[in-house]
Amino acid sequence: MNQPPLVSVDWYPLALSQLDAWQDNVYAANHWPLVYVLSNQASGTAYVGETSDTSTRMATHLKTPAKQGLDTVHLISSGLFNKSATLDIESGLIKYMAADGRFRLLNGNLGLASHHYYQQDELYDGIFRKTWDQLQAAGLAQHSLESIDNSDIFKYSPYKSLSYDQRQGLLAVLQSLLQPGIKTLMVEGGAGTGKTVLAIFLFKLLNSKAEELSLREFSEDEVLLRDLVTQFRDRHPALRMALVVPMASFRATLKKAFRQVAGLSPGMVIAPAELARNQYDLVLVDESHRLRRRVNLGAYFGVFDTACHTLGLDPQTCSEVDWVGKQARQAVFFYDQAQSVKPSDAPAVVFERLRTSRDTRNLTLSSQFRVKAGVSYVEFIDRLLSLQLGHSAPYRSPDYEFLLFDSMVDMVREVRARDQSFGLSRLIAGYAWPWASKKQPDQFDMTLDGVSLRWNRTANDWINTQGAHEDVGCIHTTQGYDLNYAGIIFGPEIRYDPTQRCLTIDRAQYHDRNGQQRAMPDQTIKEYILNIYKTILLRGIRGTFVYACDTGLRQYLRQYIPLYQPAASRVQLRQAPKLLPYENAVPLYDMKAAAGGFGELQAVQDTTWIGVPSGIKAARDLFACQVTGESMNQVIPNGAICLFRLDHGGSRQGRIVLVECNTLEDADLGSRYTVKEYESLKITSAEGWQHAMIRLKPRSDNPGFRTIELSADDEARYRVVGIFVCVLDK
């Protein structure tokens, strides 16, 4: 007996005349809780919701001006759904679809539901994955969940849920901004406490239309939050607002995230010097501990002086903190003194004056969002580097992979293995080697245990650049970023003296020219270096690996860090009395594109035409073919006819692709075509980037299917023919 599917996704036209047709769906007809996606493929817009009264909810949407352009509804239903499950799946779809990029979401949801309920992990997480697979099959999603998890757009999305700590902080921020005489807010929190997410959330909240906001996660606080937002908007009917990000690399990342969010734009994210151009009602400053003063600025001296003169400030005595105060009627500084890492950073005394001013309110965030081991790991790192652990046992957590390595060979291998499995796994070191490869790209910067490595080959968004897994990053290219795994190299500039039982600093081995001054006391340099290591040790979400160049330091760390031991739903076709090429139909090619492996080589021929789904415009770069086999059965059923779009280049990462073997010599591999999920591992050189390996990954319930790995030598013999759009019915 066939078991009913865990979840079903059914397609209907979105029109008042179709309300009766939805009664064929037993869940909609019987007022069962379900989730739905309204969309318009042509305009690239969509809306995600949940309801227990489908007909009434759809009728309401059809009367809403903002949603009248949507022409398709996909109903997501399951006999296992309850209200908690549908709220959870709805919020998950909003977060992932917003980051996927296939559609621009019309949702104004903020404070999405994120609560625990019965069988959430054991059952409903799997239902969500099945739902996503079917949405990919229906053409409503492009990328895999894993690739979205690693994207900056997802990590810095304002659709993220806020913790209780953050929600209370948000209310306190708005209440403080509305208090007479309050000009400045200091929001303090350590690395990973969610300062950036809170800043972006507040930015989206104040730039969303009141009627579009959904704030149900705030439950009893929703009325209060709406009232506070209304008061603030009444006070600033033409709100001028900016998010200041001092670090250029991280600023570029947040601009990219803002580009994908309705109501936000990249121009809202600015550099400190851009403050001189305009005045603002409200300025949010992320990573404000990296605001600068006129010390060790290098090429930035001229920009700094020009901005000071424009603002009527003395360059010798002011800092970028003063620029914010001059140009903003009100400002919110997100601050962590422990992440100040060089002399050009505005000194702690500047922020202390702000903190103690009569027109300042102070807030603290303490929840830990980045590191899965939580606050206990953060506290451990602080005690480890301040030598306060005494006779404590080595740190262990079932939720976190934390290991010390005696061999650099082993650590490099393990970090790269994690990068292949999870992505975003990087090596990071203290600034203990000159950056020789900056001017001589073929030269290595460091050699440890026979392993030769280079510093990051770009300073701009290095974490996400091609070939970054081959390089070593530093504090300046990783601060503010999340990684899955971080491999931390303690350089020779930091040592442990077993006789004195203290950490020492060798200034001659510290090569950051902007990180020190000749007259600066050794203790100040030591504080900067310790802050660097505290910061980079908190980059890894899933785990942190550690290697120390100094033997004494490695022996000290051995006491406290465990030692490494080697060892689908288908889219209904438009019914048309006649199929018109490239008007309502596309060619169906007899490719026999075998998803289960490579099959008999044969010529591609136009055999017939097939109608395209409602909402998809027929175009000359669209075609269909049949996919056979079980290696993609999580998304594509065996024998399904699928719609593809010709590959025009660009990123294919995480997309499902049709790949052709274009040389007869490879016929003995078993096939000319295959359909798989695409993953590219790349390296960067002086000539540009190139593929190190292409991985064609199955998406099957059968674990016996293996990933196809193509090396750089194989690449010329294969080409990506098309990008998967959706599954079609025959």
C-alpha cells in the first residue's frame, strides 16, 4: 500500500473564478491549516502566508491592491500540519525565499514566529525540506537550502527571528529614541550577540509600510511596538536614515544584502566619510568600535582631513564618532570594546564619554547567536586568553567541534574538508607575517610544518571570493563575518612563558604596520593582539580548530583544548487549443537525460512541442526534456518532463543543472547527459580564477548515488547546457 506523501504542493490559478476549484483540495475544503505561496513569475514577485480558511483568505488577497498582480497560488498541505507547524513553515519559507532571489517578497513580516513545538526537529524539519524540494520542482525556488544557509543575504536578512534579548532591546531602543533629550544610544554586546541583525531589523522596521507589517512574534508586545513605530514615524514623516559601516569589506557585504530586501537599497549603507554629505534624522553605526581617529590611517589621511574640514571639526582632536554626532539628530552605536584591534580605532575613552553623557541611554545584549556552543564557549575563550582557567578540564561541547592541532598539515586538511562538506570554512591567523604576496602573487607568505600558504589575495569581501579556502585571512578581512568552521593560527608574535606563567608579545613578529606605533607601550600592543585572537576565535558557527606556532603556547593550550586525533509536486500545464512555438510552448527534446547516470549517446532532435506552465512566458531560451532515474528524486520524479533555461553564464552554485558530455571519448562513462546539483570549488591566481573542481551532486532518497567530481582537466569535456526551472506534467 502506498503511503500518502508527507507534504503536497498543489497549483491553482489565483482568480475569483477559481475559488470553487480549490474545494477539490481536501485540506482547503475542510479548513485545515496550510501554507501558501502567491506568485507572478513574470514580475518576479511573491507572497507567503498561512491560513485555516483558504477561500476567505484568497478572496481577501484578491481585493488587496498590492497583491492583485499575483496570478498563481501554490497550496502546501499535509495531514500532519497543525497551527504551530504552519506558522513555523511559513516563517521558514519567507526567510529562505527572500534569500533565494527567485522572487522579491511582498511580505512585511518582521519578528517571524520561531518557537519550539512537539516533533519540530524529528518530523517537521524533514517536512520543510520536502516542501523546499517541491518548490524547486515547481520553479518557485532556485538554490538548495545548504547554499542559502551560507549566503550573506540569508545571514543578514531582516526576516530573521529575534531572540527575547533582542526583542526587548528593540523595544528599549525605540522607547529611548522617543524620550525627550535623548540623542545617543549605546548598544553593547560581544561577538556573535546579534548586533548587526538587530541593526538591520530596526532599519527594515522603520522603512516598512505600517499596513504591511506582521509582528506576531512579539505577541503581547505587538501593540506596544506598533505604537512606538507610529510615534517615531509621526515625529519623522520624511525619515532620513543611514547605516554606517566602518569596514569597507563588510560594508560591501551589507550593501549586497540590502539590495535584496524590499524597501531597502544599497545606498542606505554608507562609509563614515559619506556622513559629511548629508544630515540624518537617525544614524545606526554597526561595528562602531572600528570608527577611526587620526592615527596610522595611511592613504585615508586625506579623506579623514577633508571630512573634518567639511564638518568644521579639528582633525587632530576629533574622531569619526564626532562625525556621527555632528550629522545625526539621533544615533545608535553598536559597540564591543573587546573588538578594538588597532591604534586608529577611536579609543575607549571616547565611547566612555558617550556612555556617561546625560543625553545617552545604554543597553546590553548577552545572547549568543553565532557559536553553537553558546555563551559558555565565549566565556571559556575569555578565560583562556586571560589565563584564568586554573585546573579546569579541557572544554568539550556536544554541539561544537573544538580541537587543538599539533600538525599544520592536519589542520589545513581538516579545514578544507569542512569547507567541502559545509562551505565557509577558512584559515585565519594573527598578523605575524609580512604580506609579501600582495606585490608578488607567486610568493608564499608563511610556511608552517612544510605547508606554504598565502594571505588573502583580496581585502574586499575575501570570505566570499573564489579560492578563499586556499588562503589565510586576518582580523581585517574576517571581522563581522560568520564562518561554519575557523582554523585559527596563533603566530610567533604571541608566546607563553612557562616560567612566569604568562602570555608575552614579540613586537618584532607583529607585522601590521597600522596596528602599532613606535612609542606605544608593549601592554597596549598586547591588548590589541589579545583582542584580535578573542575576536577570530568567535568566528566559527560549527567549530574552531587551533594551531600555535610557539611550543610553549601549544603546551599551555593542550591543557584546555581537546587534541586532534588523526585517524515533487508538478506544475499543471496551460491548456491551449493549439500549441504555438515560443508563444505558449517550447521544444521538447528527446535527450534521454538520465538523472541516474550516463546512458546511451544519441543526437538531440526536436521531436515535439510542449505547453509551458501558467505564469511562465515562453521564450527561445527555454526547452524541455525528460529526466529518468532516481538520483534527483527529492526534486525530480523518475521520468518527469522538466523545463530548463539555456545557461547564459553567471553563478550556478546550488542550482540544479543539465550537463552534457561533449566528447565521444567519454561515452564509456555511461551517458552524454546528467541532471545534478552544481557545486564549484575555485582557486584564484594572477591570471584570474579557475575551477579547481566541479561537483555534480545527487538529491536522492537513495544514499547509493555518488557525487560526480570533475577536475580542471575534465572541465573542457563538459558543459552546462541548461538551468532547471521546474517539473512539467506530461
